[in-house]
Amino acid sequence: MSREPTDIAAEARTLLDALAYSTDPTAFQTLLGLSQYVGECLGISARTLAEAKSWSSVAGLAGTTKQAAWSRWHH
């Protein structure tokens, strides 16, 4: 069974909240690592969407120009 992106996002937010409100220093370090990972995932997602649709589609969803989207995520 396939999960909807909104359901996955809700679960991720719940888990991130648990890390954010933790007093364990490891939770903070983990969030720092996840922040970098999310940035990498955004690039993968942008390139995947651009390949399937267009850089204009990526730009529209990101609220930026096609050129800015391509410049940020094409590599």
C-alpha cells in the first residue's frame, strides 16, 4: 500500500517535534544532521520533478523563477 505525501509529512513532523522538544544534546545534533539531509533531499526531489515535468513546475511550487530553481537545484 502506497502512503500519501501528506501522511508521511505528518509522521515526520511528529518525530521532528519529539527531537525538537528533547533536552538530550544528541537530539539537537540529530536535527542538525537531518537539516542537511532534508536540503539534499530537496535537490533530489527538484531534479526528479524537473525531469518528469519541467523546471517551470519546480519553480512554481517553490515560489521562485525557473532560472532560480535551476540554479539552486540542478547539480
